[in-house]
Amino acid sequence: MNAVLRRLVAAAGLVLLLAFLAGALTGGGGRLRPTPAAPGPAALRPSGRPDPEAAPARRPLDGGVLNLALYAAPRGLFHPLLAEDAYDGAVLGLVFRGLLTRGPQLEWQPELARSFTISPDLRTITFQLRPDVRWHDGRPFTARDVAFTLRTLLHPRFPGLQASGYLAIQGAPAYHQGQAPDIAGIRVLGDHEVAITLEEPYAPILEALAVPIIPEHVFAGVPPERMAEHPATARPIGTGPFRFVRYVADQYVELERNPFFYRGRPPIARVIYRLVSQDMAAAQLLAGEVDYMLARPEDLDLLGDRGGVVVHETPGWGYQFVGVNHRHPWLGDRRVRQALMYAIDRQSMVDQLLAGHGTVVNGPVLPGSWAYDPARLNPYPYDPGQARRLLAAAGFRPGRDGWLEKDGQRFEISLRYPGGNKVRELSAPLIQANLQQVGVKVNLEMLEFTTLSRLVFEENRFDLFLLAWAMAPDPDPGPIFLPDNKWGRATGWNHPENTALLQQGVRRMKRGERRPVYAAWNRLLNAELPYLFLYSQNEIEVASLRLQGLRPDGRGLLWNIHELWLDRAPARLR
Amino acid sequence: MAAYLARRLLAAVPLLLGTTVICFLLLHLAPGDPLSGRLDPRLRPADLARARRDLGLDRPLPVRYVKWLTGVLRGDLGTSLRFRRPVAQLVAERLGPTAALALAAEAVALAVGVPLGVLAAVHRGTWADHLASLGALAGLSVPPFLFGLVLLRTFALQGGWLPTGGMVTPGLHLRGAAWLADVLRHMLLPALVLGVMSAGAVMRYMRASLLDVLQQDYVRTARAKGLAERVVLYRHALRGALLPVITLLGLSLPDLAGGAVITETLFQWPGLGRLGYTALLERDYPLQMAFLLLTATLTILGNLLADAGYALADPRVRLE
């Protein structure tokens, strides 16, 4: 018996150990907010075959199955207001549609809306809806569905956690706290007209109002806290180009075309999101088992020179950074942070770890954004000499053992980082070696993701940490640099101009008027360095040549999936 | 023997209970909770606090344990925090694929390991012995993902004879015999990877134990009676020599349920291993507990089966 108990305890210990090792294998970046669309200047590299534009126009072939690679199992929560990760989100993106969608320049375009107008005081947005939209079960889509969607996600007992983006709507905070029966700022003006009124102008509301709309007639009367258990959460009903057929747990998600799609019946008959291992995906694409995948730079070694695939690369919206604890007596000194920035060879991270598929970033507004202004930004080129001068100015002197010292204490700090993202894991020892060059001793601590999150955001126990934010194309960073919440509070940084600039930025609606505000804000953070900004990784999409009708732009390869069609004969390339 | 088994099963109850207490404590000692890993700036502290309250994460540990235990006693394993679905459903969906793969892997292990072990023991010291031992060492030391990738490359990607992953061909919706054939085709490679791993161990145990048994008095007696060497080997020696192999298989039962994470991931097999792994990463307490309960039960069951197997294989063993 004792032996059995010992084995059990050992087994439990092993399981826990696995939990910590786990970080070494997966996790990481995938948990951050999914990026809705890819930005800016796009580089299309069709290799081997003539440009599809140049080829004589052929009529789309009807039918066929499109296989898309999915790297982790969806949760099976196919409810747009409850879905929490990118994998459910990928499926939902084909089944549901929102009022707005992004255009070629990533500007907002009407989708379920026919048009929308913003009132002169910038507080009221009126949507005229398309009259020809039907739900997958045949019922007409109306303005009441829009109001129902917004009321649901703001409901005090609704378990989804996206309400914060909508609190600018008039009357929403009181309703969200259960102090009001309805939301004054949401008005249904007719079957196909709905108006949203804000307390004060708030530019990111458009992003929020692009949320996928859910059907009122399906969910009406369901207590909001029980929506996760509703059958339509497992088998969703939307308005998108593809209808949900089934999800076979941990295997695949099957969709079929919606013949009544308002932009026309899609030529592709079925879409299958196939779960594949990320290490196998490139080989499966070449074998014809998968038609589309998101690729890592190293996958291109296998895919790139075969001449049988379409590769589409767009700058990513996320960026990697070193978070700095400004409560630390030395790291709170701006000269020290700037010294560390000069000491880290960020370009060689991009060149070596990403094989060039990325960009060095010098502030939170990324080079691909319309709000980006390179003027008077410090690019912090790799310059250990400059780093040493700044550290000397901050009072550090080399000690007897070669490490820098101040007040008899050695400059020794820890760098905590989560396992999971391989590139990030490899960047940690590079940072350590770079900082050693200027006499700063860095101790690396790789932690499991949840453990790191707790230490950084709940306990603020760290000197430096590595992490990434995945942002939306809107330059407003949300709360992550505001001192009034746990995300912004983690670093302990604040600056009087910061909050004011961010408030100005969201109160203006036009890009031209917002741009100088974000340029100024980006310069502030570039000089103050609440984080040491590192790099942004490109998004690399790869599709098989079977897939025809591609019109890739900043939105990616599949934005017009309702028009794409499949060539016969799944080519086996090897 | 029935009385013995009944006694053992009864004794397993307090054992299981103790295990759940220890596991519950250990799991909750891991830093963070299901919401700490949610790095989404849209989440406001107030919303997070409300979500924690809704999930009961603000209550003291003993209260939560008792709530969990009373649920389990009523047959309710709770609702997964990640999937927002009943834990029992999630586990049940994956139990079949896991058991099928585990059985197939054990079959491979026995079919490869036992004959090789016998061969090596009988021809001890010859080139056949060295070759079999080398093979066993290779089976034990080659990492499963490497072996799996080589198999996939050869048979699935280059040959095109077998599928690259999954349990069924997506979107075909086969039934009956066609479905079974489809599943078997998908199962072949992962079963081979898992089976060859344990075949190495089976072979080593088989060889050592048969060599030991061949020195025993009852074998010498059988030989002295003038029995043919084949009869001595297969009827007398082999049965006794199987004991350690049975123990090995019995004790590997829980490993097969949850220890195949890497193989399951590589071959996209919808098994329990990946589910348990996800539960650990995300601090999905109800799912973790169900998983540990299952592993503990299988461990106890594996031990029991090993003991019962002893009695069946060796006439000298009597369970009282």
C-alpha cells in the first residue's frame, strides 16, 4: 500500500512538474488578444507561377473543400461574445459578421450596415442596415439584433468579459452595474436603422461596434449567465458566408457555404478547419492536405523555394518588449533605461531570430500604422559605448569583478520571461549577453505563463520581464499605459503628459486630427521608455496554388473568402 | 481470490480520498488561478473580481474542496472553467480514443517485446541477443517525437499511404466498417510510436526474467523428466517469466491514459493527454481534479490487475 501511495504522490508531483515544463512547449503568444486584421503595406510573393492578375480571367469553379490549418483546439464556445481565444475566433470569423469591417487601408467600411454617419458633435453614430441579410436559419436580420447584442455583452450577469470597450455608450455604465433597466444610448429607429449615442466622443468605439452580431430570436429569453450552455453556442447561427456544420472535438470544424450570403453564394462548398501540429503544417501543405496556414519564419525554409505556394507577408500589430519595474531605485532613472535600450542589439534579433521577418520598434505606435510618424523618434541604434556613457552619467562605476556598481552595490537584475514563444525564449539570453557587455548582470528566469502573469500583473514582483502585446490597428493602446488599472500599474510608470495625450487621442474621430496626438505620445514613450520596445514580428500567410481569386492586401489572404474558388486536382508537390 | 479483490477495492476508497486532498492542495499551491493568465487589457479589475466570484475562487480552500467532493459523490465532476462544459462530458468524449490507442500500443509492445525477449534469453550471448538488446535500447532511447516524425515523413508525406494526423478523415462522416478502417489507418502510426517505446522495456524485462526462471529448480525438474526443450520453455518457464512483464503493463496503465501528450500532439489524436495538459496550463481546477482522479483510479486498478495477473500466470501465487 505504501508503495502505491508513494507512486501516487510521485505521479501528482510529476503532473505538477509537467505544468511547469509545459511553458517550455506551448502557450505564450497565443493567449494574447487576437489581432483582427493585418496592416499596412503588403508584400505578395507568388512564386513559380505567373501572377494571377496577368493570367486570363477564368470563371470560378464551383464546389470543393478548403482545408485551413488550425494549431490548437477551439474551446467549442462558438459564441462571439464569449469566445476568448484566437482559435474559436478564427471559426467565428467565417460564421458571423459585424456592422463594420476593415477596408484595404484598414479603414472602417460598412458590412451588415449599408452606411453609417457620425453626427457633428461626434457623439452619435447612426447605422443604416442592409435589408437583404438573413440569419443562417432564414430569419431576417434587423436592428433589434444589434441592440440585443450590445445589451447582452453589457448585461451585469453576462459572463463575457468585453464590456469595458462599450462603457462610453450613454447609460451603459449604470446598466452594466445593474442600476438601470436599459441603455439610453442604444436606440432602434426602425427595422433597419439603429443609433448609438456616446457620453463623449470615443474613437475606439468603432472597433467595438464591429463586434459580430448575434441573433435575438435565438437567444431571446435565455438568462445571460446561461448562454454558454445554449445549443446555439455549440452550433452557432450567424450571417456570414459559411454556416456551421459540426465540430468534432480536437479534430476539425466543418463549415458549409451559406447559399443566401448577401454578397453572393460563395464558390467554395465547404471549409474545414483542420487541427494540425505546427511542426507538420508546412509538410502537410506541400502534400496537399492543407490549403492555408500561418507560417513561422523557419517554415519558409521548407515552403519558400518550392515555387508551389503563395506567400503573403504583412507587418504584425503585436510587439515584443522588455517590461521595466520603475519602482526599482536604478531602473526608475530614465538614463539607465535609455542605456539598456542602446545596449540591446535589437536589429540582430530581427535578423537572426526572425530571419528578417519583422521590424525593430521604437515605441508603441508601430511603423505600419497610419498614426506612425518617424520624425524626432530616437531609433536607439545598437551602441554599447553610448550605453556605457549614460550609465556612467547615472553614477555607475565598474567594480573589481568587472560588473558595474553604485553605492557599493552591484548592478544585478533578473529578467523573467514565459516559456512558449520560441523566438522570445531565444531573445532572453541575447539580452543577457548584450547587457553583460556594458557591465550589467542579468539573471534569467524562465517561468510558466500563468506564474509570470501573476508575478508581474498581480504582485508586481520583477525587475525586467519579457512579453508581447497584440494590438488592434487603432493606435489607442487601451489601458496598458494608464496608471488606473493593473495592466498599466505593473511597471509603476506614469507621466503627466501621458494620460492627457491618450484622452485627447480618443476624443477625436478623424485620422488626420488624431495623428499628431499619437505622434506626440509615441515620442513621449520613445524618450521615457516605460518599456524597452524590441521588435514586431511579421504575419506570414501561406496558401496553396489551388486557391484562386486571391486579392491579398493589408487585411490578409482570406478577407474575400466568399469570392475565392478552388482549382481541381489538389496538387501534390514535393 | 474474489474476497482478496473485494478487500483491495475497499481499501482503495480511503486511498483515493487521501489522494484527492493532496492533489487539491498541490494544484491550488501552483501560482495564479484560471484568470491570472488572461492578459487582455480589455479586462477591468472589477470584471475580473466578478468573474473570480462567479467561479467561486474567492472562497477558502477547505470550502471549495468540500463543495467539489460532495459534487463528485453525487456524480457531478463540475464544469470546466476553460470549456464552460461539464467535465464528465469532456473526459468521456476522449476516453474512447485514449483507450483504443492505449490498447493498440500495449498490443504492439507485447507483440514486439515478448518474442524478442524470449529470443534474446534463449540465444543468450549470441549475435541475436545483441541485436535484440540493441533494438530495445534504441526503442527506449529514441525520443517519440523524432521516431514519430520519421514515420510520418516516410509513410504519410512521402509514401502517401497513411494519413498525417487526426483520428478520422475530416468531413467524410463514415459509418460502420468503413469508419473502423479509417480509424485503424489513422491509429497505426501513433500506436507504433507508443508501442515501440514500451516494447524496449518489455523486451529487457522478458529477457532478464526468463534467464532467471531458466535457472530455477522447477525448470530443471521439467528438463530432468525428459520433456522436450520447447515444452519446458513455453509451458513451464514462460508462464513464470511473464510476471514482471505483467507488473510493467499494469503499472503503465495510467501512463497510457495521460502520458501520451507528445504523441497525441504530433498525430493530433483526440486523447486525454492533451486535455489534461491544457487543464494544467490554464489552471482549470475541476478538469485537473477529474484528470487526477482518473489517473489515481487507473493506478490503483493497474496494481490490482497486475496482482490478479500474477495469480493467473503463476500457479505458485495464491491471493488470499
